Amino acid sequence: MSLKERLHEDSITHLKAGNEMEKTTLRNIISTIGTREKSGKNPTELTDQDVENLLRKEVANREETAALAAKDGRTDLAERELAEAAFISTYLPKMLDEAEAQGIVDRIMEELAADHELSMKDMGNAMKLVGAQIAGRFDGKAVSQMVRAKLG
């Protein structure tokens, strides 16, 4: 089941259960997905990775809104936005900690080193392989630094 299908099914479940915040949040996200798919000259189907990226942006937007609301003394709005952000986060893959990310980098670099002596010329290929494994679950800049440290 794709992430988009899961979101749709969960929205129906929350509708039947009477969970207003979850239902509304999922409907807004599904609407945003539909808008993205239909916009532009060539309508396109969003992949799970595209939907994950959209969900990350939605979480960031809600956290930013919560920070602004808290600054303005609107604690009710801030709490609601943070609750929505936490709910949306449940649909995202678990973020990696530094040790897990380093383990992935080490394993891939060892595989690459089995073929030939590594140099900075291998940076692009290494980042492509590491990026496929980590896929938004750890800071890209930090991953780049880990790979660069292994190369030289």
C-alpha cells in the first residue's frame, strides 16, 4: 500500500472514529497532494518519496506557525499546530541517529573500496549510494561530511 493510499484510508478511519483533528489534518494533506498532482502542464502521480517530502514540509510549516503563535502569546494555536505536526510525523520514516547514519556510510564506503582505491572522484557515486539508503532520514550536509572524511 502506498503512503498516499494509507493517508486516504486513515482519513476514513478517523472520520468514522470522530477524531476531528486527525481527520481534518489528513484531509488537508490529501488535498495538497491532489493539487500538486494536478498542477502544471503535465499532471503526474506523486511517489511515496514525493509524499514524504511534502509531509516533511507540512511538519516544518506547522512547527514554524507554532513558534510564531507562541511568540504572540497564542498558546492554544501553538499547541494545536504542534499536535498536528506530531500526528503528521507518525507517517514519516524514523529519523536516523548519527551512529546509524555513520554505519550506513561506513558499509557503503567499504563496498566501494573493495573495487578500487577511493579518491575524491568517487564522491558523487558514494553520495548517490548513501543517499538512496538514508533518503531524507538524516541531515544531507552531515552525510556529505561523513563521506568526504572517508574519502580523504
